[in-house]
Amino acid sequence: MLGKMTNGIRTDGVYAATLDRINRQDGDKAKLGMGVLMWISRSERPLGAEELCHALGIKEDSTELDFENVPTIETLISCCLGLVAVDEGSRVRLIHLTLHEHLGGRPDLFGGAHSKMVEVCLTYLSSRNIRYLPPNFPAPPPQAPLLEYASCYWGAHARRELTEHTKSLALRLLDRYDHHVSAKILQANQRVWQSYEHPGSASGFTGLHAIACFGVTEIARALVTSGGCEVNASDSLGFTPLMWAVGNNHGGVCEVLLKLGGADPNIADSGGETPLFMASANGHEGIVKLLLEHREICPNTSNTCGETSLEAAARNGHEGIVRLLLQCQEVDPDSPTNCGETPLCWAAWNGHKGIVELLLERQEVNADSSDNCGQTPLSKAAHGGHEGIVELLLNRNDVNPDSSDSGGATPLWGAAWCGHEAIVKLLLERKEVNPDSPDKDSQTPLWGAARNGHEGIVKLLLQREEVNPESAIHRHETALWMAAYYGHESTVKLLLEHKGVNPNSSDDYDRTPLWWAAFSGHEGVVKLLLGRERVNPDSFDKGGQTPLAVAARSGHEGIVKLLLQREDVNPNSSNHSGETPLWWAVRNGHEGIIKLLFDCEEVDPDSAGNDGQTPPLCAARVGSQAVVVLLPERPGTCPDAPVASDEGSHPPAASSPGGTPAPSHIPSGNSVDPLNISTQKDLHISTNTTGCNCNHHRLAFIYLLLSLCPIPPFALYCLLILVFFAFLRGFL
């Protein structure tokens, strides 16, 4: 659309021509069109269609809202001759950013736009329709769409442009302001109190509180000199006007309140935070300077957490404010919070090097102080990755480079865990640092680096003779174990190349690095481990599950393929519940893995678990028609071959590839008759264990078909019993 309007001419010329056409419209169209453009281009936030309509329907100096004077949005759009549109969210906008730039570049286009907007807002708020609303009204009513904008932004426009007329309107509104509905709306929309729970009432939020929020110095001066305001009064949040001015960084109003109104700078809110604390925490350096010049200021007071203004400034990196506070004799540069954290601790933790240097210049500052958790500035800087600060602290004689916190973690441990390689190098250069010190959970720096895949740090630590690469936590999980579990391939490779690493180590559940890599689907790690002679690719965990079984269960087809290429892997091994890799692949519907296992002659497709479920029955129960169809298609399987069964007899236990007998309670794949479904609780069927190999496939098909039909469960069970007894009598 904009391209059609411009037709090769510069947009400024097109916009100027269109504005001229708007001004030459008949009647009220010119006024409405320019009014729309003024509100959209000069408003503090995007306006909704209803807000804009009501703003342009306000009559000058009216005491009541005339809803019949409110234009429709269609009328307003037509008056703007294509320069304005309404988006899907009913927000009114200019058609292009270049139009916004054009209007912004012409400050005199609307002739005192902000004073006009202040007048509209104040007239709206002072009307009887709004003034008579209850002060604790839960939300702006729908018949007053402009209420929220007028309440929250009239002061922003007044701060830009204020006339004597709008000043008198403002003073009239601010009289008994805590009884006006806009007081609650304004207070609730202030970002300063976001960490506080709003009480639901604007009690005590006076006109002086409001003007301190807005920062209109001229009106603040008028209120203070009138003598009708209590300068130190607290509102329902416990905030004084000075606090609101400080929180919003309105230095001019702060000066009026302190010098003209005699405001007390040491009053604290419910959290113990004074105006100086707020200014220091938020980085309002000019206000901090103003407050420190006050003769009654107490610069070393702390909040309920024991945090001082210096600590707040150091924590947030406000170096100029830290410098100002350190010049005050009353300020303690090493005061701890209730948690034992000093200003130096906070600065080191957050990486504020300039502030660390300022604090270390003071003799009163303990460079190696620890908080209640035993963490020193060095450990915090190392953990946070602040290399420059670590170097500063290591150059001091009064800093212990190997101190441990209450959890046993040293600075090296923290740097290794978080992957800060340069800091690890710095710490390893110090003779006092133990490169293999564990924390209270037996986690060493190497263990933490391997767990998180920090290859460079693992390499550095493995070069140290003192480091035990086989150190493990309480469940015997080694560095290699963790790297394999999380799939850090390059870290696994580094560890496998170290002569002190056992590639076949197992945890308390007999699960090896290969087992966990197969379970987690890390194919690259599995390849690396299978390339090591000492790795047993078919080891059982305490539940009887092999790497192949867990890979088949989890659907990791590439890993299954890798394992099946090994002659020392038994593809038909079963766990303590009699479930084979094929059973799990069928149970979870991994068709690709089923095909891979079917290609192995050793795999018995009719093997059943201890509960009597064969793969076909399992597939039918989970509703996998494709798998049910796939299972009988195995080449070389005779569907009518008889299966001998002798109740009470058991086959010999299967052997693992390494020659170690498998646990006696792990049956071989052919030990369970496919028709023995007595343990299928949901079928409620008990039968003999004699039949043919094809019958369980037929039963699976019947079960699947019935499960797909909309038959009530009881009827389904009855029908299935009838079919089954018919099957026993030879009808099928």
C-alpha cells in the first residue's frame, strides 16, 4: 500500500501532502484526523480503539463524560485518509514506521501536544463519572476504557509540557487523591513495588506520592509549599513520597522533598530498605550523592537481610556509587549480611572487577572471608568464571587457593564443574591446590568436568599424576561412566586413552558405561566402547538386562545394529522377567529393530516372558497391527510345528558370551510355551500349555481385532473366552 502511495516519490513528501489534505477537510474531520495522529504518535504506549475514541470525545473543561460525543473508530480511520490502521488486537497504529519518524521529526505539528493530552486525561479523571467510582474498584470498568491510560500516564505528559491551566487541573485532582480510583491503578502499575505484595488498597497513597512517581517537579513544589501534605507519610506499601521519587529516579522531586519539604532520608520500608539503599541498588548515582550530602543521613544501615547500601551497589556493579559510599567514614566496607556475604563476595560472584579492586584497597576488607556456606570470594569468582578477579585474588598472600566450602567444593572444583578452563589452568599452577580433592559427595574436579563434557579441563586434569581417573561417587559411578551416560564422545575418547581407566567398570547396579550409552542412545560413544577389547558387550545388570536389551527397549536402532554385528552378543538373552530384546522392541513398537532382530537366526519370535506374554500377544495388546502382521512373516518359521512342553521341567540356564553362566532365574528364549497365557490377568483365561506355534499368532490377531472394535469390556471378555474354548476344541 505504501509503495502505491509513494509511487517513487520520497515518503516525506507524500506524508506532508497527505497531512495537508487532512487539514483541508470540512467540519470536524480535520480536527479529528490530526487528533488521531497526535495521540498515536505522542502516546506513552499503543492505544486501543476504544481508548482513542474516548480520548477524542472529551470536551474541554467538561465535568461529565458525554458518551454521545465519542466518535466511532470507523469515523476516525476515515478522517486520517489512509495513514492509520487497526491491527488484530484492536490496537490503532500508523501504517508505517517511516510515518512515525516523520511525525516525530515535526515537534510543532500539533501545537503543544503533551499539554493537550494532559488536559484530556485530567478532565477525564476529574469528571463525575470517574470521580464517583469506588476507590478500591477491582478493575477499570468497560464503560471507562481510558481510565487506565489517563491514571498511569498523565504525569508523563505533564513532565514534558505543563501549562498553568493543566497545573491547576492536576492540583485539583491530587486533593484527597487516596480516595480517587486512579490512585490504586497508578500505585499498582509502578514497577518499583514488583517484589512486594500489593495490599489491594491505595490507602495513604496521597497526591504527593503520585507526583513523586511521575516526577513533575513543579507540581511537587506546589504541593510541598501549600503545607497540606505530610512529606514523610507512608502509603499501604510502606513507601514515603521520597521512596517513590528515588525508585523512579526523579532527582528533582527528591531535592524538593529533602530541601524544601524536610523529608527524613532514613525512614525504611517494611523490608528495612531506606531511600539510600534503593538508590544504591538501582544505580541512581545522582540521587545517592544528593542523599549523602544530607546532614542526617545514616549511610551504613542495613535491611532485614543484613544488606547495606554498599553491599547493594557492589552486588549490582554500580562502581561510581561504591566509590561514593567508601568515602563515608561511617560505612563499613566489610560488613556481612545475615548469610555472611560481604560486599567483596558479591562483587567477586557477579564479576565486577573494578569494585573488587576498590574493596581490596581497603585494609579493613578480609580478602578470604567466607559466607555461611563456606564460600570465599575466590571460590565465587572461580565458580562464576571471572578470570581477572581470580587472578587478582591469587596474587594475594592472604587468600587460600584450596579452601573448601561446607559441601567440600574447592575453587578448582567449581571452575572444573562449570567449564572455566582458563581458571582451572591458573589454579593448577598453584602448589597448594589439590587437583583431585573430592567434595562431600565424592565428586572430584575430574568427575565434574567429565560429567559436563568439558574436554579441555579433562585433558588438563588427566595430565596430573595425583588425579585418580577411576575415582567414583557413592554408587561407583566413575568419570567414564558419567561421560558415557551424558554422551560426551570426545571426553569418553580421552578417558579411554588413559591407562588408568577401566572401560568396563560398573556401578552398584552392575551397569557399565556401555550399558548406559546404549540406554541413552549415544551411538558414537557405543562405537568407541565396542572398540575396546576389555569391554564386555553383553554384560547383564542386576535386572538381567544387557546393552542390546535396553537399546531395543528405547528404540535406538543404530546401536542395536552395532551390537548385533558382534558375535559375543546374545540376541535372545532375557532379563529376570523373561523379556527378550525382541519382546521389548515389540512392546514399544520399534519396527526397524524388530526387523533387525528377525534377521538373527538365534532370535526366537515365540519366546514368552514369565507372565506368558509372547511378542505377538504383546503387539496385539498394545494395538500394533503392523507389528502383529510383521511377526509371522519370518522366513523359515513353520507355523504348525509342534512345541513340546513338560510342565515342571526347566531348560538349562543360558550362558553369557564371556562364558559366565547367566543367573538361573533368567529363562532361555524357548522355555515358555506360547499358549501359556495363564498370567494374563486382564484376559482372565487359564489353559494348558499344549498347542502349535501358529496358534498364538491367530490368537493375537483375534485379540487385536476385538480390541479395535467398540465392544464393552465385559462382552469382549465373554466373547474372547468363547472363542478360546472353541479354539481348544479344534474349531479353529
